[in-house]
Amino acid sequence: MIPDIGNSASLDGYECWNRTVSVHLPKMTLTFEDFPPGRFGTFGPRHVSREEILEFAAEFDPQPMHLDEAAASKSMLKGLAASGWHLCSIMMRMMADGFITRTASLGSPGVNEVRWLAPLRPGDDLTLEVDVLEARVSRSRPETGIVTFKGTARNAAGEALCEMTSPIMVGRRAGAAS
Amino acid sequence: MRFFEDIQVGDRRALGSFTFTAADIKKFAGKFDPQRFHLDEEAGRKSLFGGLAASGWHVASVCMKLLVADGQRQAREALARGEQVAVWGASPGFRELRWIRPVLAGDTISFVNEVVSKRSSESRPGWGILQGSNSGTNQRGEEVFSFLATAFVPMRGS
């Protein structure tokens, strides 16, 4: 299935008849002008294994609900679940693979809000919906735009697990500031 | 970990510090945030960051690591005093996370947690909702990172 990201640069790699096909196009750089408000695209699926949940938790968030099945079943999460920071980091990777590494990204000043709505379980297949909430030219750096994205991660059942709202600084097309 | 009743607004704890090596930065970025300024010194120097910079999610994850370690330290101290240890619940999310300055290879970041507000949960009897400000400061005393965290904390005797 060709990812619906709304522009021809989406053909860098896509899932086709259960195998990954690489289409070699000239490397394209997305700029501020490519991010009008509205749905930008849907990315994934990304399979999340039990092993990677345990590995991330052991290094960064070694709470029993992320490491131990028996302790997790008695916790508020009612079963082993990934660290919320792991889920955010996976969403970052899905955005990076989906478009950010092909975007004139200058980094991000922060995250307005993250809502952890439901647990990420071992074996879940994540999809990520990305919407542009706002796109404006930076007042202090007119050669740069600020694009505020909302990412929604869902499991295979369509249940929303996490919503993240974050601005990213994106370069404008050459000459756009003049 | 402490119970809801034992925590006061304004309580402040130093969580400890962490030095971000170039190898750490590249390992995290390779897994989760493969943008060139997080993977390559030269690309970092040419970026707005001015050097190989840690992914913001790496900085946040290290803050979580130190928060958990501090909680475990408090739990051990409570056990040593013969007290009951509180098991905290999950977090519904966070707000206002700010990557104020880049964290570059070799930087040592010290993290601090301060309790901002507390209230009882309406949806979960026996639980309180705690809001804390977590922040990170580099070896030059410059604030580099902060966010407002929320967590469910159990009440005593619940």
C-alpha cells in the first residue's frame, strides 16, 4: 500500500504485496511550503516487539509495569506495557522515516503536549497519523517556518494510544524569504 | 516512593546528573531519531546546534531514567525505616516540554524535580494527581530542558 503522504516524495519505499519495495527517486527535500494545514499522511505499520519494550525500559524507565508481567498485571496498566517515552521515541522514528529525514528540518523547540491514552502492548502494530495544525513563518528567522504537527499513534484495532503536539522548524524554499 | 499525603507543593529533589557521550547520542539517534545532526559531528557543527546534539527524546528519556532511580532510592530509604512503600501509577501525559538549548556530546546535565501542584483524582478514588516540573541544567549552569509531568500517586491506606 502506498503511504498516503500527499506528494510524490512518498515513493521512497513502500509495502507492496508483503515485501518492501524501494523506488529510487532523486532525493527530494520537503520545505515549509509542503506542509499546509490538514492531514499530511499516515505512516506504518510499525511492529513493536516484547524484546524492544523490555530493552528500552531496562535502560530508561525500569518500573515494574514496563519490565515484569506479574507486577504489570497488578498495576494501573493491567499488563506489560511500553514506557510512554518509548512510545514517543518510536513515534519520532516513524516521523523521521516517514518524512522528517527528507525535510529541511532544523530541529524542534519542544512539545506542547503529549497524552498517553492507552497502553502500548508487546506485539502491537502501530500506525501514525500526522496532521499539520498550523504553519507559519518565523518572525525572528524569516527564512524559517514553524510547522506544528499533531501525531496520533494507533494500534491495529484503531485505538488511539498517544497524541503528541509539537512544533518543528522547517526551512523555506530558496528565495521565499526575500 | 512516597504517598500522596507525604508530598508537598514546592518539594524539590536533585535527581543526579548524566554525561551524554558521542557514542550514547549516536546510539539513541540511530534507533529513534536518525536526523543527521544527531548522528554525525560534521553535520551537527553545520546545524543550528553547532555540534553533535542529543535527540530531545534522548534527553527526556535520560530524565525519566534519573526520576525512576530517585524513586527507587526513596523506596529503599522508606523500607530501611520500616515504612510502607507507595507504588505509583501510570502517567496520563505531560505538557510544555522545552528543548531550550542543545545538549552536545560531552555535556553533563543535572536534573531537578519540583512539585508544582497536587489534587485528588475524581475518576480514580484512592489516587491523587501530582504535577511536577522537571528541568535539566548543563555544566555551565544553563537550563537546557524542562517539562511539566503528571502522575497518579496512591493515597495512604487506599
